[in-house]
Amino acid sequence: MVKHQPLQYYEPQLCLSCLTGIYGCRWKRYQRSHDDTTKWERLWFLILTLSFFLTLVWFYFWWEVRNDYNEINWFLYNRMGYWSDWSIPILVTTAAGFTYITVLLILALCHIAVGQQMNLHWLHKIGLMTTLITTVVTMSSIAQLWDDEWEMVFISLQATAPFLHIGALAAVTALSWLIAGQFARTEKATSQMLMFTAYLAVVVALYLVPLTISSPCIMEKKALGPKPAIIGHRGAPMLAPENTLMSFQKAVEQKTYGVQADVVLSYDGVPFLMHDKTLRRTTNVEEVFPERAYELASMFNWTDLEKLNAGEWFLRNDPFWTAGSLSRSDYLEAANQSVCKLADMLEVIKDNTSLILNFRDLPPAHPYYSTYINITLKTILASGIRQQAVMWLPDAERQLVRQIAPGFQQTSGLKLDAERMREKGIVRLNLRYTKVTNEDVRDYTTANLSVNLYTVNEPWLYSILWCTGVQSVTSDSSHILRKVPFPIWLMVAFRKHQDLQPGADHAQCCCPPVQPGCQDHEGEADLLGDQQWRGDHGRAVPLLREWLRQRDGHPHGSPGHQAADELRGFQPKPTGGQPHVRSGNESRALLLAMGRDFEGTAGWAARPFPFHHQWLLHLPGCEVGGAFVFCKYVKKKNTTKTNKKIRILSFFV
């Protein structure tokens, strides 16, 4: 019997079959080719590469704007008229498109590595063009409708640029062997030179990128300022329905520095809390008053508002994906929340929490259109909350507010220059975090103005603003940010340490003005050292003098006798540079709280207070004026009452 031997035997090439099969549906050996790729397929490879970088940017954008997902949903709610969580579907779709393009690009590079001819299947070409067109259209729409959010990309690069740079270097290095193989296989000298020049340009550009990276978290560790205070945005909206009594109770339990609330006046003159113009999103008004669902919230009487449920929507829509983590008791309590009166909220927070008030404008047909400011002021003052704890945001009737409640911290929601803010008596700014730069924060700090930024929910963004020197932030996630003990990353600048010199940047060397929750990183209150006094704090005298002139002297003249007497305690000695310390308790020292949980020093009883001003006000002889806190600080060195000494804890400009 004759045995026939096969004329040719092919070893199975499973990996190569999968490579060419998935990319171009060429599963058989005879379908593959080592010929040069056609110009048409090279064009498709170029489109694929461009699509990869475009979808990479788009995916990075949606990943980084997690901080503003709730704002995105609210923005789309106002556009479409109904609430839906659009952020997750968009993120999932973007991730799927990016993954698809990335897989195709890897397969194409593998074709180049093994010398196979590229031939992208027509289904992939349709998928590629669909992904590309969808990405371009969506990016253009976002740029037109919500252009502010693109600022988030540049802010996020302050946190991610060093790590993205390392990843880019690793990717380019990994591609070097592929470039070298192509260089060796290419026969034309011009093609070799073009390939070499392009790759060299990319490598050189990558190595020069660090020169363009700028991040506030690249600093000396000692230059890091105190942790920004946290203000609950409409209470604690991740733990309870926004602007409800439960939400503010949760914020107080989290020991936030303050809370922010939106005030509306009912048709019968009762101030209550509501952010939207209508009641549709956060109440069941469509069930109780279906014919009035689109009516302005301010056109309802309080007796009607009391009938509405303001908590069920939170459990149904779950805007922050936190409703499922509530305990049984919290779940039931949230379900039974009603519209909250301003007076009830003030009763909860008045003892230990600051307040930022925002107002919803009333229509001209409202019976209290011209007097709603007076009604709100009466409600606030009747609650017993300290005036210094209230940050007044509306520009309307600001002069009237200053006359009735001179202790309110006048706050602006508009970005103004420091000189104009002084003219208007404004001591604090309340801005979106995309509206200010690092330089703006330093300028405001130097001008003795505090900056509060909203809405900051992600720890990485909180860390960037911490490094920048922001005094406080408004957040939906106060329970998360309060657990951030230190910036997520801090790159120490490699330079020889230098002592403080006159004229040094105060924002990087000492505590900024009116710093909520400012902490003494040394763990104790010390006398100002020679270097500190001569370096930065020398500017405290003229700035303090300016405030004292406004207080008890002519604004453009010299301070009054009381101010002149107080200033003597701040003048440096003619020799030695140490601040002059007067005997007796008539001198005043400019103090700054050492922390939210301040353990008393120098004989004071340990009494924790929630924010920087309040514990000072509980001490005899302390008062608040503008951005300053003045206290008579008497330290008894011995048991005799005659041996007393004034000691300066810490002060700022």
C-alpha cells in the first residue's frame, strides 16, 4: 500500500490568525500578505490614530468632570424639563468608544510589528467613523453649551500632568523598538530620515514638557498653608435631601465650618429654602398641586408649602448614588422631609456654624418684592446667630444690610479687583473654582481678602486648592473632604532652604487672612520669631493701621488715640527685631485660631469650637473687626495678679 506524504505542512499560527482576523476579517493563511500597506489603508491608519487621541481627550474630560456630574444633570434638567442621571451613561459610552478605538490601534501596531499588510474591515471603518463623528459633535456641543467646564481640564492637569508625562514617556519608549524595526526595513533614505526626525521630535518634545508643567503642589512642604475650611452646599446633600432640615443637621454632625443655603420668600412672607425657581425637582408638587407644578416657588403660601414632601425625590432619583448607603432610620427620615423654613435651619446651626446666604429673586408681582430683604434680615437677627457668622452674598440693598447688621461679612459673587472690594466693604469672595487662577488667589490673600470656591467635591481638586492657598470651599461631599488629612500629592521642590526674607510672598510663608480652621502645624502657640517679624509680618503694621483708621479715625487720616495705643504693641524694637510686648492688659494682639478643635494654650481651658472666630469671642476682651480678630490675651506667669504679660499667638496680613 502506498502512503502519500503531504507536499507542504503549515504550522498553526493562532495568534497571527486572531490578529489579522479581528482587524480585517482575514482568518485564513492565504488571505494574509507581507506586501506593503496600500496608501488607502495608511490613510485609515492615520484616521485611527487621530481618533485615538481625540477619544483619549474626551474620555479624560468625562473622567475628570466627576466633580460636576450633579451640575451636568441639573444643567440638562433645565434644558429638557425632566430629571435623569446623564453622567454615567455618557461616561460608559465614552469609555466603550475609547476602548474600541484603542483595541483597533493596538491591532494595527501589531500588524506593523510582524510585517503584515493592514486591511481594516469595512465594519470597523463604519464603527471608526461613527465614533469619530459622535465624539466631534458631542465635544462641539459641550463647548457651546457649557464652555466653562473645559477649564476643568486645565485645572486637572495641575494634578495629573506629572503622571501623564511619565505614562507618555513609557509609551514612547515602548514604541522605540517598533520604530527601529520599521527604520531597518525601509529602503528609501528619505523615508528613514523622515521617520527618524519625527520620532526624535516627539522624544525631545516629551523631555521638554516638564518645563511647561505648573502646579501649586510643587512647593516646599513648609510652605503648605492650612487646610481649607469646608462649607456644606445646601447642607449635606449626599447624606440627605438638599436644603432640608435633615441636610443641615447632617452638616452640623460632620462639623463643617459652615453651610450654604438658598432663600426664597413665600407669597405670605415666610422665608424658606429652595434652590430652583420651581418646586418640581425637589418636591412632589406635581402630585399635590398638578395644575401649579410650573409655578414659581415664591408664589406659594407657606400653608401650601407645608403640604409638600421634599425628601422622596432624593431616594427616587439618587442624585449622588448615596441613597442606598443610608441606614434604615436615615432612609425613613429622608423620606419624610418637608420644605424647610429659614428660621428652623438657623435654629440648628446658630451655635457653631457659619452661613452663606443666597437669594432667589422675586417676581415684581410678589407682595413682598420691595421688602423681602428686611423680612429676611429680621428672621436672621431674631434667631440669635452671631452676625460675624453670616456671609451676606446678595448685592441688592447691601448698604441697608450693612446698617441693620454691621457684623455681617459682606461677600461678593462677582470677581472684582481688590481696590473695588475695599470701596464696597467686601471682605470675602464666593466664586466658582474655574473663575480664579492661582495668581488671583495669591493677590486676594495679599490684599487681606478671603476666597471661597464652589462646588468642590473631589479630593484631588480639594488638594489642588489647598496647595493654592484657598481659605474655604463649598462642597456637596463634606463628609469625604473632612477625611483628607493632607494633599493627595505634594512634590517637594529641590532647592536649598532659605530663611524668610523681607518681601517674600506672604501667601506661601504664613497663614492667609481670615483663615477658617487654620491650624498651628508646630502644635503650640509661640512668640513671633525674629525672622518672621522682620520677614513677612512687618506688613501687618500698615495693613492693621489702615483698618484702624477706618474704625476710629478718618479713612485718609491718622488712627485715633485708641488705635495709636493699640499699634504700639505691634511696633518692632529698634534693635533685635523682636516685637515689643507691653505690660498690662490694655494692649491687643491680632490672633488667629489654631484649629477647629483648639486645645487652649497658656492656661486657657481646653474648649473645642467649630470655627476660627467663635472660640475667640468666648474669651474676655475679644472682638471681630473686618478681617481681624482683636483679643486681650493675658498670660499669668506666676500666681500673683501683678505679674502679667501680653503674648502674641499668631497674626496675619
